[in-house]
Amino acid sequence: MTSTLMSLLAFTPLLLAAILLIGLRLAARTAMPIVYLYTVLLAILAWQMPFVRVIASSLQGLMLTISILWIIFGAILLLNTLKHSGGISAIRNGFSGITDDRRIQVVIAAWLFGCFIEGASGFGTTAAVASPLLVALGFPALPAVVMGLMVQSTPVSFGAVGTPIIVGVTGGVHQSAIATDLAAQGASWAQYLQLVTSEVAIIHAICGVTMPFILVTILTRFFGTDKKWTHGFEVLPFCLFGGLAFALPFALAGIFLGPSFPSMIGALVGLAIVVPAARRGFLMPKKSWQFAPAEQWPAEWMGSMEIKFEDVAGRAPMSTLMGWVPYGLLAVLLVISRMVPPVQEALKSVALSWNNILGEAGISGSIEPLYLPGGIIVIAVLLTVGIHRMRLSAARQAFSESTQTILGAGFVLIFTIPMVRVLINSGVNGADLASMPVAMAQFVANGVGDIYPLFAPAVGALGAFIAGSNTVSNLMLADFQFNIAEALGLSTAFMVALQAVGAAAGNMIAIHNVVAASATVGLLGREGTILRKTMLPTLYYCVLAGVIGLIGFYLLGLADPLLTAGA
């Protein structure tokens, strides 16, 4: 077969998933086993991937599935614990003191708080925490999941204390070769990586300023009583205020401090500015926006998780501050676990690892139950039981409800993530072909020529859609993007930055992120409906970032000063 035909064939697993999930509206629990089996057959028959490598990749995927289910379980357990302790009622009452306008709650609780969680933790934790929090505030499950997923955009490139850049970009390009070229001109790899980081921060800041407004307009258009975009425009000034309050410190932190802190700093500064301003009514809409009464919500919006807001029997109402303590505690624990080396090493020392699974080089897996966000969340839950003085029977009930909820997500993910690993590991094969994700990227690059920068973010998003991870997309495709830039005579750093930005946006539509977020609110089976909503902001992000790329390359003439003129 020709390389073009093989590249087109590489797209078919994704096309099949889109047809089943979005076109035919099948639940992921039905669609993903079919897609997995098709992917395995394609890998074996067309790519001539060794059968043992397919099995090893599937086992690697199952190990990753356990890690993701652990994160989901922690997020569900935290919510159920707060439900039974009275913390959720306190949080809800606290928001009513700021505003009962759901649009403003999205900007504060989903966008700003979610950006902080992403900066501290990453790995899908944001939607897993933000979505059930919104449900607890009185949102229907479907819009809560859509809002939670849309937050996984701007802050993602610097999520998990900068992992997508520090690990993804560094491991995704030929660092030693680049460092040698840089050293010959008196520059260093650290300077080059900082250049990439600065450009990622600037592109994200430009795209991210309007993300709160996009969240709100998606909310009002698809989940409002009148389903009007115009209800989103009523809070445009406040949304831009919230966007700028995050984006400006975010960009400055990326430029001057590096990749570890932009998302956390942007979120903390944003919260410190926006919450007091909202309390004082600054730029607030004159009329509050609400969902229709709960009895009028379509069945499609409803999840299986029920949140009741009555005070816990026999106890005085909890203060708002005490209700928020577990989330604050979680944020502090996540930062400590990532930023204090002795703590990080101790948590990582508890691990189940399998290197070179079934003898296949490069296919390894590891489960780190304490270091993973799920472990940190469980620690926060145990502390919450004591802080909120919960009865043991209530804590047991929270654990029981969380265990039951996790089972549905497990079935879907045991097919979804192994399918992803088969795609990624298909580069070792008997047909002498690139891996399927790289074959897809090559097809796009060969088809568009000099205007490729417009599509570079979409390639990154494609990688994240497949892998469910900005970091893995960068590991797969950063070197490909680097080589395309060299072939076109363009800035390699700026092209890699476009890759990282697109890979962040792709998290909004990554299938296993959708499944994970849905599971936290009991919404499994609506994945296609969710993807229809999150495709719109993903398209916006990729197109705008691509336009920025064209302007940067061909109007501003951006080059790699470190590789051409030294430092």
C-alpha cells in the first residue's frame, strides 16, 4: 500500500470512534470495545505489529487504567465525604453570598479554581474535581462535565507543575543533538526550553483570555431555558475580567519563572482579584441567570449521583470556610507532593512497576498509588473525616457510594486506554511504517505545505485526543513538529510551542478524559453528547493558535535566535 493510503488507514480507528460515539450516539461502554478490537486487527494485519507487542501494549494500558480509576475514585470519594459531612451545603451557601448567578459561578468555581487544580496536579484531575463540585453547587450533571472538561485547555501545558513541558517537550525532541548545536553557539538547552515555555505561555494567554466567556456562552446556549447565546454576552465584561486576571500573571510567570508555576500563579492571582470584585458587584450582570427548575431538566442532563444540601442531622450548620477546607487542603498537599523533593521521593517509593512488559522494549508501566492525585485526594479525605468530625457510619457510606460509582468507568476504560497504547506503540512493526499517530501527522503535513503552521496545533490536539494527555502528545509529536519546522525553514521553538498548545486543547475532547469526568457525576453513556459540546471550544483554540502561528512565522518573522545567532 502507498504511504498516503496507510496514513488514511491510520485515521480509521478515530473515525470509527467518532461515528459510534457522536454519529450513532452509542454509549462508550458499547463503542470502545468495538474500536479496541478494530485497532488491534489494524495493528496486526496492516502495520504487522507483533502480536506479543499488542498484548504488552494492552497490559500497559490496563496499568494506566488502574491509575486513572484511582484518580476518579479519589475525586468521587471527596465529593461524597463532603456530602455526608455537611461541607457541600456550606460551600453552596458560601457561593450564594457572592452570587447565585450560574455564569459567575462557572468563572470562579470551574475556571479559576479548576486552573489551580490543573497547575498543581494535571492528569485529568481538573475535570474530575471541578465537575462534581459544580454538581454540588446545583448544576445538572451534563453541563457540569462539559464545563469541567473545557477548563482542561489553557492551564494544561503547565499542568502537574509543568510536566507537559519539562517531561513532554524535553523527552519528545532529540535534546542531545539540539544541545550540541546550541553549545556550539554559546547557548544552552535550558535557554531553548525557556524560549519554548515563553512562547507557549504567550499563545495560551491570548487564546485563554476568552475561555471564561466561551464556557459561559456554551452554558447558556445549550443548557439555558431559552437556549440563547445572548445570555452569555450579558456577562462578557466580567468574563473578560476573569480571563485577564488569570492570563496576565499566567503569561508573566511563564516568561520569567519557567514552566512549573504559570497555571498555579495565574489561578491564585485571579481568585484573589475576581472573588473580592464579585462580592462588591464589579461588572456583575443586573439580572441573575439560572437553570430551569430541576423537575424540568431533561433526562439526558441527569447523572446517577444525587447531592442533597440539607444540613447533616444533629449538627449545627458548617461555616463556608470549614466547607472549603478540604479543597484548600487538597491544593496544599498536591503542591507539597510535587514541589518538596523528600516528600515526592517518599510517595514515589511506593510503586508497582513492570519494565519491558512481556520482553517488549520501551513498553513499561508503573502504578504509584500515593504519588498519583488519587492518593493525595484520599489523604485529604481521611483528614477531612477528622476535621469535619464525621461519624464513622457516614464515612463508610461515602466510601460505599464511591466504590459503586467507579465500576462503570472501569469497564469503559479497560478498552479505551489499551486501544490508545496500541496506537502509540505501533511504530515497531514488520511493515516498516511510522506509528499510527505519526502517520496521521505526516499526512496532514504533506497535504498543506507552507501553511502547515495553521494546522500544527490541530496535530497536537490529535495526539492528545488519542492519548488523553498533553505530555504524551508532546512525547509522540514534538520531534515531528521540530523536523517540519526545519524543513520549512521556520522557528523550531515556535513550532514546538504550537504543538504544546494544541495538545493542551485536545484534552477537552480526549475520550478517556470524557469518560473519567462523566464517571465522577454518574453520567456514563452520554460521551457523544459531551463531545459535541467540547468540540466547539477545541476548534476555536486550534484555529486561533494556528492563526497566531501563521502571523508569528510569516508576518513577524519569528526565528530561533538561540540556534542562529547564539545567546
